[in-house]
Amino acid sequence: MATISFEFDASTFGALRLAPNEFAREMRIAAAVQWYAQGVVSQGKAAELAALTRAEFLEELYRRKVPACQVTGEELADEIHGA
């Protein structure tokens, strides 16, 4: 497993009212949600990146108001009509 480290001023954690470990967890989840919303990664991969179960990741999507279904209306219509 690879490790990535970032340096932040200690005041950053106080401003966000998060302990360093909570901040790191939030960064993982936020990145995974963003990449999923952009269509860069699948739900399963995003959950893995966020260190969450798929059900927990779906709850995060709901909490952050990000659609869990990444299919557009046009894609769905094409699928229904067999295009």
C-alpha cells in the first residue's frame, strides 16, 4: 500500500474543527465522492478509495447530495428503446 502525506499548518485543523485523523478521513471521502461524481471511478472503486463499504459510500453520496446513479436521461432512454 502506498502512503501519501501532506503538510498543513496546525491552525487548519482548528479552523475546520477536525482532528488530524478526522481531516484525513474527510479528505479521502471528499476525493472519492468528487471522482465518482465526475465519472472517473466506479461506485465500488470510490468506496474502496474512501475506505468505506459500498453501502456507507452510498450514504455519503446521499448526505452530500450527489446522485448515486450516473446514467443520463438520454442514456436511459437509449437503453429502454434498444439503441
